[in-house]
Amino acid sequence: MTRILILYSSLGSGHVSAAKALHDAFLHEPNVEVLSEDALKYTSSIYRNAVTQIYEQLSVKVPQLYKAFYEGSDVDDLEKSLDNNLAWAKIERPFFRRLGKMVKDASPDAIVCVQQIPSRFLQLLEQEDEVSCPQYVVITDTIAHSTWINYGVSRYFLPNDLSVNFLVQRGVDRSMLQVTGIPVKLEIMQPKSKPEMRKQHDLPLDIPVVTLFGGGLNPKRVHFMVSNLLEHLESGTLIVAAGRNKELLDDLADLTDSPTVKLRKVGMIDYVDDLIVSSDLIITKAGGLITSEILARGTPMLIVDPIPGQEEQNADVIAAAGAGIQLRLLEMVTPAVQYLLKHPDRLNEMRESALELGQPRAALNIADFILNHWQADRNRKDQQKAKAVSQASSDLTETHAN
């Protein structure tokens, strides 16, 4: 039985979703036991609360400051990146004692990290030889920030060739880099048709369906977009998915159907993939996981309000590939939706571009690679051990003979 430990940090829902996808993918393999853990659960409450609040306050309320920090902490020099991340790990170590104990008690054959914090902490355990198993890192940003690079990593799994080029330019060995895409839920590999999904969720078959994923967006800005779409679209159904953002649903309480557009507001749902398949167009921010899910289904998207830093980079990659359009002015959302719905050829081009970028099998491909890589490494070590034992036996026999 092969034991896999997946470590993530619950800073945003994307890392959690990626870990869940990998967990399910490993369970598809025979004789594999999987443990998936939030690294922040094993830190002190002081550290956990501080990191969570800093991330939320900067990324949502002071995005330009977050961008300055994000870009300022991205280091081009490989050795400096490694040393900086190791220094951070040493500073954080007093807060992570419970995580170190959990990792040692789990006694995994391999560890998979889908966020930077647990990956850099594992460097210290490796140095003390407390954890000798290989570590694999799954990068969930379109462009890999230098904080992903750590000592002791056996392989990095990346979303695209562009991210590979960035790491190679920083000095990372090309042989350590594997392009797989960002792991998305296995459900996305299942064939689904737009008519079937619309029937299943009581959506019209003969008019456009536009879905706005607004859970991570400012409620007032979502209200502005929705009210404009209701007023100006000639026909269609507009779905607003608020996720965990209860404030958003409250802020949209005064909006209802217009004479030409049906409005549907939903909170936490378990059929996000069905909505993606049902939709002619998605309006969303540029989170790595949600955009990867949309790309894997080939649905065109409009990207609004990306968080400065990694989400801006995600948006640039998607827009450059022709799979989506990035809009900076909210006033342009309604005209863009109107234009695309009136030009199905343009939407079809965007669908084709999205499918070229999408990687629905990413989670399975990563799991397959890790298990095969681990098994090959184990076989190599067994052969070396057998060879050493044989050599020692031969030397002993020769000594006795003399």
C-alpha cells in the first residue's frame, strides 16, 4: 500500500479544490492510501489568523498594496529564491510544530504540496532527515512565483509551457518540470451536453445563458454589472452564483427579472460544472482553479477584477490565447456580452482556444506520474541496496578466502 500525503493551505478556495481533485485522482489507483490535510490547521492560532487576515485584507481591500508585495517578493535569482524561502521557513517554524509531528506520524511514501507554505516548511524536516520521502509540488498559478521554489522538491507540476519558461529562466533544472495543467475535479472528464444540463436545471434551451461567478467579487460591483445586464440585454437568462458570499445575495435582493432577462440567484451549489456546461458565456474573476475548470469545458469567459498579481497573470494568459476577454471597465461588460452573443463565430473561436488550454485530465496525469516516479525511484534504491549487500558479501567471502 502506497501512502500519499497531500498538503494545502486554505487561503482561497482554489488550493482546497486542487487538493480535493488530486485526492480523488490518487484513489483511482489501486493500493493507494491518501491523506489530505490543511497545513494551517496544524499551526498556532496566532499564525493562522494573522496569515488569513493579511491575505484577505491585502488582496480584497488593498489590492494595489498586495500587488506591490507580490511583485516585490518575486526573485529572479535561483539561489536567492531558495535561500529566501528557507529563511522564511525558519522564521515560521515555531508556529508549525504540530504540522511536523503530523507529517512524521503519517509516515507517507510521498508528499504532494499544492501551496507554498507547507512546501517551504518541509525543507527543514528534510534537513533534519525526519522526512526522507520525495516531495512533489503542484503549482496552481499560471505563472510560477519564486515562492514556489524550494529545496528538496523532486518534481514541479505546471499549468503550461509559459510557466516552465519562467522557471527555467530563473535557473530551475528543466528535467524537474512537468506540464500537466492545474488539477480540476474529475467530474469535468465526464461528457455533458448543453441541452441535457439546461433541462436538468430548468434552464431555457432557445435563449442565451450567461453565468456570473461573483463569490470573490465586490458585491457593489456585481450589483452594477447585473443591473446593467438586466436593463440592456435583448434576451437571455442571467445566473449569479454567490458561493459563500452571503453579503452578495443580500446586496442583490432588490434585483429581479427584467422584461427581457430572467435572473436566477444562487448561493452555495454543488453543480458549478453543470452551470459552466450550460452557459454560452461566463463572467468571472481570474482564480487559477475556476478558470481552469472553465477552460477544460471550453466555455468562453469574460474576466473582471482580477486580484493584482497572480490573477492578473492568469487573465493575461487566457486573453492572449483567445479563450477569454479581460475587461478593466465594468461599463464594458454589457457591451461585450451583447457583442459576443450576437457573433456566434467569435464565441466558437473562443471555445476552441479554451479547449486547447484546458486540461481535464490534469489530476489523473499528476497522480499517475507521481506513483510511477516513486515506484521507479524505489526500484532503483532497492537495486542499489541489493548491489551493496552483494558487494559486501563478496568482499567478506574474499576476506575469508585470504
